[in-house]
Amino acid sequence: MALQIVHHPDYDAGFAVNHRFPMSKYPLLMAALRARGLAVSEALSMPEPAPAAWLKLAHAADYVDHVLACEVPARIEREIGFPVGQRVSLRAQLATAGTVLAARLALKHGIACNAAGGSHHARRAQGAGFCTFNDVAVASLALLAERAVEHILVVDLDVHQGDGTADILKDEPRAFTFSMHGERNYPARKIASDLDIALLDGTGDAAYLDRLRAILPELSARRRWDIVFYNAGVDVHVEDRLGRLALSDDGLRARDKMVISHFRARGIPLCGVIGGGYSTDVPALAQRHAILFEAAAAYA
Ligand SMILES: [Zn+2]
């Protein structure tokens, strides 16, 4: 079976090529997936913009209204890292709905990926760190609200700590948040996940994969999860501009395969999101994000 992939051309908000946020990685990722034969039209889905009611499950109503009206206060835009104009607002609504859609497809098909998402620094009150809305938190709370699932596990392997997801889901006992990240990296003030593993600068493939291999059985033994959200951020890569860790392409491949095979072997649906990746070589970055889809396709 072909891997279910969620995508929208307006995931790309068209930033200048030299912007600190490499926005062109979204269309380049789709091109990389097509070149690999992974983006098959009958298994491609496009989201509609997320309704405000979904967004307000995870975020303060006034913040959601400000984003939808493109009236985010300048102080918050500075924390996000870019102004929230029409295209940014639309892309945030689409990418969030894309993770909701991918989660539903995962429940139906066992596995699905959004070719965006993983905006894990957006907290309940506001966005931050290149994240406008927290797609995984919105999807978690939407699925719980409609009783599609009872117990959710978030496995966040982006190199940055999942502070926003932890903030939004901290009082939600039906969702368990796990983050493994670089200790000295953004955000400076971390918000505790249900379980955090902080890694030292320069951690490479072997040590990284050992930690992951040891923790996965603990996560799956906690309870019978109805779905796993997997943030496969590639900013753990040695060539990442913001990463501080030192994984290779093979390390990334082994990581994604380890996570996906672990949960799929136990019959647990998995929704993959791409998370962070920062490189001035955006075509190389897109190839790195494609690794998640290669690993997922083997279990579709
Ligand atoms: Zn990151």
C-alpha cells in the first residue's frame, strides 16, 4: 500500500530565500517524495484550513482570533520569529488541519504523515520559535473531544524541547508527552514534559540510538496507546544550523525506522510530522525530511 501523505501547496508561505526559516523546504520535500515514488496521487490528501473551534481547544481564544485576523501583537510576532500576515496565518491553519487529517488517516490505515507540522513551541497563550499553532496539541485535543481515541502518546525527537506541547497538554491526563532533545538548545526555559531526556552537545548516532532503544519499551509499556504522534525533526543532524547534536543521515534513518517499527509492531497507529530542520542548503534539508516518509512507507 502507498503511504498516506497530507500536503497543501500553501504550506509554503513564500518567505524570501535568505529568511532564517527555510520555508521553501515544503515544496522541495514534496518534489523529493515524488522523485522517490512516495507521493502517489491516490494516497495524497489536502486539508481545509482548521476551524477556529479546533484551534481554541489548544490555544487561548484571543490569540487564535488575533492570528485569524492577522492582528498578532508585535511582541508575540517577535517571539514567533516572523510577522503573521495572511499567508502565514493560512499556512498555520492548513498545517494544523493537516496533522488532524493525518491522524485520522493513521487511525484508519495504521500510519500516515503530514508533510509539515511539529510546531511544538506554540504554547496555549501564544506562538513562539517559528511556531504559530501547535498542530500536534490541536490534533490530540480534537481526537479526544470527538472520542476517536482515549490515550495519546507524543514522541517528540526534534532537537528542541517540546515546551509548547508540554504546556498545552500538561493538565490532560489522556495525553503523555515525551521529548528527547539537546539540553543546551532553545527554549532556554523549558516546560516539563511528562518525560524529558536531555542530551549533551555533540551526541552522535550510537549514543543517541542507545538512549532511544532503551526508552521506547518504557513508553509503550505505560498503557495501550490509541495513537502515537511522532515529531521527526531533522535538526538533530550534524549539518543543522541550530542543532548542536551530530546525527548522520544513516542515524536519522535508523532513528525513524526504530520509532516506527516499534509502534507498528505493536499495532499502534502512528501519525508522523516533519518538525524542525534548519540548513542554508534547503534541497539537502528536504532530502533529510524525506527520510521519515521512506521509513513510514515501509510500514504502510
Ligand atoms: Zn527544532
